[in-house]
Amino acid sequence: MPNRIYSLLLTFFSVISLVGCNSISRENNLLKEYDLSNPEVFTMPEILKEISGITFNKGRSDSVYAIQDEEGKLFRLGWQNQKVQHVKFGAKGDYEDLAILKDKVIILKSNGDLYSFPFADVRFENMDKAKEWKNILPKGEYEGLYADQVSGEIFVLCKNCSQDNAEKKVSGYILKMTGGLKKTGSFALDVEKIKALTSKVKKGFKPSALTKNPITGDWFILSSLNKVLIVTDKNWKPKEAYPLSSNNFNQPEGIAFDKNGNLYISNEGDETLDGNILKIKRLIK
């Protein structure tokens, strides 16, 4: 009898061990094209300690454009240059993400309000007041914005919206700038499918930024609260999940690709850490 009990216990723990190992290995595999553990670090100046969104103009990485969640300013930095330039576009507020679509800059506020102004104005310190777009999106909290240069579509992703059950789905909206900014469609992320990919999402999924991989067309969706990077196909079906180590990703809030497929993730700082942008080079050419 003791031998039989020992044998059953050994089998039980072996099965548990295998399940655990499979789960861990699935979540910690490096992205095929990107080594998230070995980024190039670009430290932000003090004014961008609370950096909340980043983008490039037509994928060119010589300059990165950024906002932070307190000042109504758009910042411009050279990748290898600490000199910061900015243009003031609005009053103080909780600004979360931005995009450059052809000749327009579009900025997202956490309450779903949007702002737009000519890209040509980024070279000035001050400009005429940006065009403000209110009540286009349902009431809620928003942090993710992306503009597709080919289709002209603008994608906005909810972080916390009343029409969603955050444990089941996350809503997104498609806009177009056609004589004015208008909502033209919607999409949704299936949170149950995200949960099946990662233990980082036990309850609700709270996205903080999104972008599209220019090489594969996949969507890369960042969650600072869940500390995870989700990859979906072109139709928003979740297919990969990657946990983000606090060693590198203090508070990941912004995400963008350059035209060569290199990945950039920005992190807010805190009392002891500066804000930064991490460049993760594409490994497969």
C-alpha cells in the first residue's frame, strides 16, 4: 500500500510539473522577430517622465513624437539627441496617445475627446488652438490610438468602457477624417481568448496602446496594468501573448513601429526612475 500511494503521488506531481512547464514556456518564449529582454534604452528628459504615447511620421525613426499625460504639448526628439522641442496644442489634461496621419496630428484624451492640427505646426512652440472633437466615442476611458497611412482609418481602443464586460471583451472604434472626424465602424477583442494565452490576464484586459506591425500586418496591443503584450492577427483574433518584465518595462504606456519593423515601447518613470523609450530591433530581415 505505501508503494502504491508513493507511485500515485509521483505520477500526480509529474503531471503538475509538466503542465506548469508547458504554461511557463509558452508565455516566456521570445517573439520570433524581437528579443524583449535586450532593448536599446533611450532615457527621457524630466518633462517626459510621464510619457504616455509615441509615434513616428511615416515610419521614419530619426525623430520620435511623444506626449505626456499632463501638458497639452507635443514633443519631438531625435533618437540620438537629448534636445527636446515642443508645440503647445491645448490646455492641461490627461492625454494618452497620438498618431500622425498624412498631414495631420491626432491626439487622444483619456475621456475619448480627440484633437487634430496640421503636422506642419510641430516646428513652432505655439500654434492656433487645435480642432477639438467631442462625443464621437462612447463614454469611457481610452488610451490606445493608431492611424493607418494606407487606408486612412484611425483606430481607438477602450481601456474601460461601460458598454463592455472587461472580462469578456474590449471594444474598439474606427474613425475617418473625411471633411471632419467621424466614426465609421467598430471591432472587439475577445478577452476569453486572451486569457487562454496568458496567466497575466486573470480578469479584465486593460489595453494602454496599440500599433500595427508594418511587416506582418499583425496588431500589437500593450497593457501596462496587465504587464503583457498581446499580438493579434489582422482581424483582431488574439494569437500570442508575452509577459513584460518589470526589470525593463516599468510602466509601459506607448508603442510604435518604424518603417523597418523595429519595435518601440515607452515607459513612464516614477520617484526613482526616468521615463524611457525602449527600441527592440527586428531580428529577422
